[in-house]
Amino acid sequence: MANFFPKWSNWIALKLVICLSVVGMGLVGGIWYYFTPKYTRVGYMPTQPAPFSHALHVEQLGMDCRYCHSFVEVASHSNVPSTQTCMACHTQIRATSPKLETVRQSWKTGEPVNWVRIHKAPDYTYFNHAVHVNRGVSCYSCHGAVNEMQVVWQDQPQSMSWCLDCHRAPENFLRPPAEIYNMKWKPAAGESQREMGMKFKEEWEVNPPVTCGGCHR
Amino acid sequence: MKRIVNHPARDAQPSIWRSLRELENDPEFAKHLAAEFPRGADVYQDSGLSKRDFLKLMGASMALAGVGLTGCRRPESHLVPFTKGVEWTVPGKFLYYATSMPVRQGALPLIATTSDGRPTKLEGNPLHPVSSGGTDAFAQAAILDLYDPHRSRNMTENGKGSDLASFDAFLQSVSQSGGKGVGFLVEKANSPTRDRLRAELEKNFPGLVWAEYEPLGDSEAAAAADAAFGVGTKLIPKFERADVVLALDSDFLNPAESGIGYASGFSARRNPDQMGAPMNRLYVVENHFTVTGGMADHRLRCKTSEIGALARALGTLIAAKTGDGGLAAVVGAYPDQPAHFDEAWVKECAADLLANPGRTLVLTGPQTPAAVQVLAHAINSALGNLGATLIALQSAAPATATISDLAKAITAGTIQTLFILGGNPAYNAPAELGFAALLAKVPAVVRLGLFEDETSKLSRWHIPAAHFLESWGDARSFEGTLTAIQPMILPLWGGLSELDILSKLLGGGPVDGPELVRATFEKLAPQDLLAEVGTMDLLWNSFLRVGFLPETQFPPAAAQLAVATAAALAAKAPAIKDGLELVFLQSSSVDDGRYANNSWLLETPDFVTKVTWDNAVLVSPATAAALGIKANNFGKFEEIAEKIGNDVNYDLVADIVEISDGKTSIQAAAIVAPGHADDSLSLALGYGRKSVSALMENVGFDAYPLRSATIPRFTSGVTLKVTDKNYPLAQTQEHRSMEGRDLVREGTLDRYKEDPAFAQTMGMDGHIPPNISLYTHPALTSKEQWGMTVDLNTCTGCNACVVACQAENNVPVVGKDQVRKNRDMAWIRIDRYFAGEKEDPEMLAQAIMCQHCENAPCETVCPVNATVHSEDGLNLMAYNRCIGTRYCANNCPWKVRRFNYFDYNQRPIDQLYWGPLAKKGMADSLKMAKNPNVTVRMRGVMEKCTFCIQRIEEAKISRLVEAGPTPSSETPISTFKVACQQACPNDSIVFGDIADPESRVARLQKSERGYTMFKYVNASPRVTYLTRIKNPNPNMPGADRVGMANGAPHGSSHGGDKSHGSDKSHGTHEPAAPHAPAAPHQPTEAH
């Protein structure tokens, strides 16, 4: 009886198993890496040149976000404070603290402090802070409870699908205008975020863009 | 029953055509048209890397990346705030400052956009009295000049590096020596501060020689005005008052020749719908097609050297009719020269001028011989135009020596130290002076220049110049208004300005601020204005804020023709030699050579020839045939391809010709130019620079060696010899041809009055059935719906919008080789059409950008949804989705989509073909020139006009920010302009919200002159074109051919079927079509 299977078929099963397992491992690895918050850098918490604590400044001292991030209401970019802003207080307060050495050096030499960037939109994405904070979106919605952070980390994935979650249903996030910079604000007991959001959405005609051109130019 | 609508077939003899090959129906050309994307982008050259090698390498690098996964990690980046806050600066927001660009006509008022301290865009200053807010291509490209990485950065003495301290010491030694033998050679600047410092310097340095030289200056015009009306008289035409305009060798509609704002009144009177004032009529006499010639109602081809004789004949006719003694005297003094022109044309033109006394204008060009210009002045005077359409002002510019005077002084040995501030005389001085050789006779030559060029090499000192965006200064606009030049940035490479050097010579210390300009300002400030404003500080601040000082125009002068001096000048008309003449043109790309390193301008096609990266000798078809110049060397492609080492697309291969005046000869490529005068050659100046920078190498041909100081406009009596050499030219005129389907439309004023909507039923548009679409519309739900109109009646094709778009949208430059492969990237292009006979056609210009079709054909074919529609009617392009199939471009009827075949932003244009491992990156200074609000595209993605979506979004966002927690629809959207619209000097492009019936664009789109292209493909474009209306003089020879680009009125070609177009039988399914079945462009109806 002739051989039904040629000789090379002896190894085909093994080859298939090896091949499939490699592909399978690749898939698992890919999903492990790309589908987890690590890829979107949620939790990214680099060491900053000066150990600035938002918890101390906001929570304990009660400073408003806009004291330092002064242009957030008018510009697309929410600025990091200039050395001058830091020194406005720190020439008086803790003027000799070793933690502030970098800032004092910067003030003396005129060289800027190189803060490490945490939140980064891709170059082809044009995010605008001003339009969000003026139309009922709080800092908290994208940056998390910065007021409690000793060292700032990335709290939200800030991926495109995450952006669209809100652009498609802004009512889940809209707040009363007075509470935008209140990092501890919660809807009052018995008040539904969704209902209140719907009310704002209709009243202010909030209609966030979901076409490409809204963010990509 | 099925309805098949075919594209209209191409006519055997097209009435509208873009190139001679199209007119002649070359079969090779038809093949070329069919290919949207010509040959291979997939070959790497010069790297020895095949596609297979590349894939291997990619595989290896992917594997390596996989091992560490390091390639997937974002690198750490930094946020770098200011140490100290800067006044007015908000990171991420633009700041706008008023400044101006010094140009030879005066000042070009500008608003500079700065982004984090970097100027990134220049716009016209609409507040300025001369400006309508427009700019020209040169002003738009000034940003690239500022950031040009080839700019000179180091001071050198005798070719070796030096520093400011030793230069200061040198200047001190000059000023302490009492200034014996000091000469200056400067460019025309119209700067009161420079004039003031010069006067002070002349006091300190007796015997100082101050010479001004501009290769394209108006010294001839000034000489004529001085002789006709007295020294310092400046004539300002008032186009808004002129019914008939005659341009003799004048390209006044080109802002690069006449200056921004000079002809703004013309387009206002070009509107056929204007109440109260009839549409003006334009006669043009010229040797080559200019943008002004393209706008003409009647254009006469005439050798430039014979325009004087033509003006004399015209003057004779007018003098006889008006009995004006002054004109008769001037005409009588002008020598009778033999000439050949259409006398009937001149007669009818004279009759039309005489029929409109005091409402006409006769204009000449800045370099037209002074004797001819004096004739024009006398004609204007006889026609009663002085004080009516022509206003005389008394300018106060001090007298200067010419470059010829300076050359004499150098030859005599009286110049010991020569300061050459700007300019480039070693390259562009009149040939007979031998200026380069003369420089060797001067012991110390100090050269201030933006580039280390021909003159720097012959100078002892080369000092890097500060760009006008880096220095303080002032200038007077052409009618005298004092205009500020403010620095937008500190000198990038430590350059000095002219004023710095003059001030140092006067013993002043280093001047960083506006002190010098302010001192002049305080002298010039009008007292009543000062009293009104209060203090000098307030007045100064308002000067800087608005960019000019009101009430500083030149005072009016009494314009009375001085017959004796005028006749004396007319008698000195240059002698004309027989035979060929060579006319020297201002280049639309490099001006007189000063922008030779500006790649934006080099790649912008010439207005008329559409040649990029080169200039070429223009010859009329008849003269070319007589001299044996071929329109194209079809048979030689393979040969040339071997020579230039690249696969050559079907593009122009021109003959090289040798032009000689008997003593000197030059070689240049020659192309056949429709509408050119016979026995005449034209060549643009400014090309053929040698060994200056890599970009300038082998670009074009130098015409200066044949140019003399006595007649700068032309050289008569030259000879031409065709050599056996060839030269490939990159000409965009055949790129993206839409195959002549009544894309550009025109008619006469009479036809328009009879049937204002005649253009809407032209060609195929009279036959189309009601629109139906199988595709569902995207929901156009936004309150605003964006649209645009382009008025063909005022669009001259001047290129300002093309360069403005490039600057605004970070459009890359691709280089000559790539342009030859149809890969130029311009988002807005000017299609130039000829209509009629090739010897004497009409010319029309049409700006084409993405039409943002509502039923966009590109969107339906994209496999990855990279191009989609927005709810406000924009056709969007998401670069990060694009995978580069190019289906969209193939399906675009307008051919406006551009593909990044290479990393044009990351690779210099001579390294595009290097392999994937070759060095990438952009010069740091060029990064600073980019608009931060527009993505810089990478290799492999499609791009196209976005209607300046960054400006639209900016306006929408500011409205929402302003609205805050209130209904957003109650806050109006702030007004804004898109980049091409803002740059347009004639207001031809209007953009806005078509959903608002009150908006200007909505009203224009409803105009009866409006039509959309390719209406029958039912794409519903958002761009409407307004038909060009011509205003011919019925008595003129050839008047029946004017405004007939699209053929005779539609009805007559169909046997007088007057109801055509509105005929109900169209669009129904009745097979009984009333017109002849042979009509090539009718819908076929089949069962």
C-alpha cells in the first residue's frame, strides 16, 4: 500500500504546534502589553527636578489650580508656572529649604526648570484646555485627584477612545461652572450626575465634536 | 431604463488649452494625462538598498525592537516654562505685531504672527492706508528667508573668521580718519532714519559718495517724472476713477512690480455688478504675457523696443484730436523710429481714450526707458488725467549717485573704503561696469549681506545682516506714510542692520532698541496729531501698535507738464537696433536674485510659463519656428534620462540657445511662449547664481551679463543660435490637467447683461438631469457650513495665495526632480489657461484648491476612512489613519490631493532617495518656521487643502470659551480669514459661512456669475467660481474673439435653440432629445 502521507508530513504536527504556540504567545504578550494601562502610561510617575507636592499646596494650603496654571482658561496649553511664580512665595517661605535648590538655582541663573512631562497628546492631536474648563469639564475628569498627589502621576489613559467616551456623552462629566477647579466636588446626595449633566448640555448647547477635524488638523 | 452620463469628449481642437502639446493634440501627451501618478516611488537610489534588502533590515529591526520593547516606550520629554513671565506672552497663543517689509516701492505693511516669540506667518496690515490687507508672494516667503539655515552666520575678514570687536575697531579707524575716500552702495530703502543718518554722515565725512542701486528699481520712472513735472514728483494712479486704462509695458497688477495697494482700486472697478460706475476697460501693450496682460480686454503683442514708437503714434493721434501743444511738442521731439504694430489697434485705443477725457490712465513700467515714460506723462496731461486719475505728490528723498557714478569714482581711485549694504553688485551690476573687477581696486570693501555671496567673496569684510524681522527700522510706503519696522525676534545669528553700521560710523554706541527710529519719528510726528494724543510716548506707542503714523503722506504737488524738459528727455530716446531684442524680466520667484535661496519661491511656478526651479528664454511660436527652437525634444527623453541619472517623466526638455550682443554671450534654455511678441526674447533676471549655496547651484540662467546701465529694460540687436545641448525643465502647466471641460468660464459684458446666468448652462451644464445620488449625504448638522468663492474677474494669478498657503500649512518643498514627476505639494495651485490661437491667445488664471464636495468622490473610495466629512461641510483628512493607497487622489476630479512620496520634511531634497537608514531630521531653524497648529506630515500619507481647519477650529473654540456656561449659539463666531483669502491682494477669494444668508460668501455663491466645476458629476463642491466678464471695445480689431474662451453663446451652436438649458426635456426620461445626436457632450439615454 502506497504511503498516504509523504515523508515531510511526519513533522507537520509538531511544526504546527510550535508555530501556533509562538503565535499564541505573541498574542498573549501583545494583549498583555498593549491592552493594559501600562501602555497608555496610566500611573506614569517620573521623578521631577524639584519635589513639588500638589497635596501640600492644594490640600493643606488651599491654593487654586489657576494660581500656577494661570492661562488654563484662555489658552490651549495649560502652562506650568514660571520660576517667578514659585519665587513669589518662596523668597519668604522656606527660602533656604534644600528641596527648593533647583528653583533657586533657576532664579539665579535664568535657566528654566526642566519639569518632566507626564501628559502628552500626540503631535497630530490638538487638545485645548480653555474650551474644556470654560464649558463645564473639571481638571479632575482628566487628571484625577491631583490635590492628593505627593508626586503627580497620570491618572487616566488619555487615549482616543477615552476622549470619545466623554465627547459622545458629555453629560456624565459636566459640572456646575463654579466647581470646575474644586477637586473634591461630588454631586449632592440624591442628585444624579447624568440628569444634571443633561441639563447643562441642553442649556449651554454642549455638542463636542466627534469628527476627526475636532482634534486632528 | 438606464441613464448613462458620459464625460464630454475632448475636442479635437480645444478652444481652451494649457500647453502647446495639448493644443496640438500630441498622442504622447494624451497618454501622460491618463496617468494620475507617474512612475515609481518605490525605488531607493544612491543607497544600494533594494526593496528586498530593506524588508530584511526591517525584519531585523522589528525583532530587535521586540527583544527589549524599548522602541515602544515614549522618550522622556520636558515642559520648560519661562524663568520670568514675559509681558503679553501666553504659551500656546499667537501674538500679533504690526511691522513692515522694506521693498523698493516703499514699505509693505504687515502684521506678523508670533508664536512663543517666533514669527511664523506674515499677513497684510489692513489698517494701513495703502494696504487692503493683501500681500505678495515675496512677503509670504520672507519667513523662510529669516529661518534659512544657509544664511551667513559669521563675520569674516579676508575670508577668515573675525568678531564684532575687531569690526568695531575697523569702523572706529574709518570714522577717525575723517572719512576720506568713503563710499556707500546701498539698496533703495525709503527709510527716513537712514536718510537722517546719511545726512549726518555727510557732514562728518565730506566727499562721501552715496550711491543707490536696484537692478529692478524705478530710476527710469523717476527720471521721467522729474523731467515732466519737476524733481521729486511722484505720480499715484487712482484706478477707482479710471474707466479706461492703457498699460504700456507695465505689469501694474503684479504687486511685486508695482507694490501692494498700488492697484487696489482696479479690482473694485472690475465688478460688472457695481452700481454707479461702469466696469473699466483695460488695454495692454507688452512683449510677453504678464498677469496684467492676462486681465486685459484688449492686448497687443509688441516688441518692447517698439513700444516707444507705438506711444509716439498714439500721442500723435491724441495731440491731433485734443490740440494739446505740450503733447505735440513732446511727440515731435521723440525720434521717429521704424516699428511694426497694428495701427488700427492704436487708432481705436486712442479713440477710446479720447472718448473718456479725465477718466483714463496711461501707465508705463518702472524700467521702461524714460523717454517713453515722458510720452505717457504727456499723453496723460493731454487727456486731462492729471489731478483726476493721476495724483502728483512731492516726495522728499535726497538725491543719490548711481552705480555708474560710483564705478567712475572707483576707477579714478578716490574710493578707499566702500560699504556695500545689502544688494549683490558683483552679480547684478550692469555688465559694462565690470563691477566685480572694480571691487579689487578698493582697498577695503565692507559687505553687509544675508548670504555669503558673490560680492562677499570679493570683499575684505563680510558682516551677516539682520533680517527685517530682526531689526528696528522705518520706511515710507509709496505714498509717503511713515511705517514701522519692528523686530519680532533677536538676530538669530548676531546680524547687524544698516542702521547699526551707520550709527557706529557716527560714533554712536551699540544700539539695541528703537532709539534711532524714535529720534526720526519725533522729528516727523505731525504737531496736531501730537496735540491730540497728548504725549510723544503715547503717539510712539500707537505708531508701533498700528504700524504707521497717519497724516505723513507726501504733500500734493502741482502737476503741470514741463514741456521743455519733457521734450528734451523724449528727444534722448535710446537708439533701437534691428533684429531680435532681449527683454529683462522681474522673476516671479527670485525677484532680482535676492530670493535665490528661498525654496518656497523657487518651487512656486512662474505666473505664466509655470516653470519651477529655473528661468527660461521665452520665444513666440513663429520666432521659434524661424530660429529652429523646438517646443520640446520628444525623442530625447531616454538620452536625457541617462544624463541626469533619474527616470524622467514626460516633461519638458528644452533646447539650450546662445544669445549674444556681439561682445558677450549667455546660454539659456528656451521655451515657446504663446502670446509672445515676434522677434523678441524675454528672460527673467536673478537666476544662474554660482557657488553660493547648494540650493542655488545649477538653477536657471544668468541674464545680467547682457544688461546695460543705459537701457535696463532690454538689449536690442542680439543674435540667437540654437546649440545642440538640451536642458530638462520642471513645468507644472500640464500637471493635473482636467482635460478642458469648461472649467474656466468667461463671457463679455454684453452677453452678461443679456443673460446674467449664461455661465451656469455652459457646456455640459445645460444638459444635466436633476441631481440624484446613490450615496447618502453625511449629516450636515452644524450651524456653520463653510464655503468659498473665487472671482475669476479679479484673480490675476499672482501666486500670493500659493505661498501664503505653503507658509500657513507647513507645505513641504520637493525639489526640481520631484516636480518633474508631478509630485509638487502645493495645496492651492493656479491653473493657467490659454484660449484661442497659439500666436495671440487670451490668458485666464484659476485658483484650484480642495473643493470640499458634499458628495466627495475621495471619501467613498478610502478603505480606512482616513478622509471623511465633518458636520460643517469640511472634507477632512486624518493623517494618522492614512495608509497611502492613493485611491482618493485617483478619484478626485479636481486633482487637488497631494501624496508624500518621501519624507519631504525630514530629508533635504537632494537626499530623498537615500535609504531608510540614512540620516533624517530638519534644520533647527526650519523647525521654528513651522506653524505649530498644523501637523507636519510624514512620508506615505495623503494631504490636501483643509480650508485652514486650524483657523476654523480656533474661531469655534474662542466662541465657546467666550460663551462659557451660556447657550453657545447666542455668541457669534468671530470673523476670520483663511490664509489664501487673507493674502489675496485683489480680494478674489472669499471664505465664510454659506448657511448664513447674510454672509458675503453666501451672497456671492448665489450670484448669477457663480458656477461650480464638474456639475454633472454631482459632487456638490463647496467652492463656487465667479465667471470672468470681459469688457471689449466693439470697434477694436479682433473684438469678436474677446471673452470667447468657451466658444460662442450656447444657443447658436445648437441651431438657435434658445430655450436650451432650461428645456424641460432635459432630465426627463423622454428619449426625444431636441438637439443633434452628434453633439459629443450630451447624456446618452439607453433603455
